Amino acid sequence: MTLRFATLLLGLCCLAFPARAELVLGVHPFKPATQLAAAFAPLAAYLSGALGQPVTLRVSRDYPEHVEAVGRGEFDIAYLGPSLYVKLREAYGPQSLLARQQIGNAPVFRSRIFVRADSPVKTLADLAGKRFAFGSKNSTMGHYVPRHMLQQADITVERLAGHNFVSDHVNVALGVLAGEFDAGAVKEDVYFQYEKRGLRAIATSEDFSDHLLVAGPRLSAAQVARLRQALLRMHATPGGRAALQAMTPGVTALVPVRDGDYDNLRAVLKALREMGVRE
């Protein structure tokens, strides 16, 4: 190999994989920013080591800002809830999908609608005239899915005694336990955390594909492939497993994802729009 050819080859490699180019990991604000910074710092550190590039973390101010930032290409790696991903694709077109999270043995999750264990409420129909707690307005399992379940049971928000959007899933569970609400909805793993404290489920949703990561448009196809490989191998190393657990308790791996995994959620969001529910 001539010196000139070797120099050219080295230059091409550096263009494809810039040695110190900073990557930005964006996360939607499903918890307070300080908690998310602590939860996702291990992922940023893991990827920095795996890719040989610094990865910095940015938490968006709100859900719409996050979708817009991802759509405009402000992030190189973005973590998204399922409903945010569906909205992102509708607004900005196909995305470079990296992986989706798996809790336990499956990359899906469900919503539970529940009451206090001593409540006389047995079915969704019994919720007429009751006070209901949803999570964030943009939450897949805290609002959209349970809202659709209630609609299917002919329980509109107008038929409730009242409803509130609470900051996160934990506060929904605590609000029902404290008697502030007659019923609420959370993702299933949070329900299991508080079930023994005095909750009883009255309905469970179907399976929906879990949270996912997408790549931004600034990355080349080779960089996307390398990043995807690093994410899919996380569970095979101690550092990777620790980073997964820090993100969300119970996450066991990041696994392959395709756009069609979110088709049933698309149907739910479409049905809600047709019923006049704002997203």
C-alpha cells in the first residue's frame, strides 16, 4: 500500500466516523429533568465508550418540543414513547429506527385501569360518575390507551364526575390510594409496584410496542448501523445491563424494531381523533 493511498483511506474513515464529533442524545420529559439526567447518563456513557465519541444528554422541555426537535434533526439519538413516535412519523416521515426496549421477556407493555381494593367499582361501566386520574396528556399508557378503553365502554370524560391529568404514573397510583380519585390508569409495571398497597385492576389493555430509540439524519448509514449494533448488544455486558436498568427499572434488553410494531397504537390514536380527543 502506497503512503498516498493509506493517507487517503485514513481520511475517508475519519469522514465516516469523526473521531471526536459530539453526539446528542435527546429524551422526552416523562419524569423531572433531574431524574432523567441521572437515569440516562449511564446510557450516554456506555455509548460514548462503544462508539468512541462523546455523547451528551439533552432533556426536552415538553413532549411537543421533543417531537419537533427530533423531526428537525437536532438529536443524533432520540428516546421516544410510542405515541410520540407515531406522531413524529406522521409529521416528519420515516425515521431510522434503532431499537425498542424490552421489559422482562417481551418488548411490549400494557395499561391497567384500576381502583382501590375496597372500591365497589367492578367494571369500566361502573366508572360513570366517578373521578378519574390520567397521566400526562401525551402519555401512551397513562392517557391515550386507557382513554380509548373507556370510550369503548361508553365512558366518555363527560360521564365522569371529573378527571385530571397527573404528572406521572406514580402520582396516579398514589392519588387513587389516597382517595383523591376513584380510579386511574398507569402502565402495568407501575401498577404492579403499588398493587399490594391496596389497588385492584378492573381492565387491562392489549399489548403495545414499548419505547424506542431512533437515529437523527446527521448520521451516515454506517454510523447508524454501528449505533444500532451497540444498542442491541447492551444486555451482553455488565456496563450495558447497568445502563439499561438505570433507564427504566426492569429493562432487560434493547431489541430490533420496525415501524409496523406500532400499527395497533396508530389505530387507537386515529379512533381517538375521530371521537374528538385532542392529542
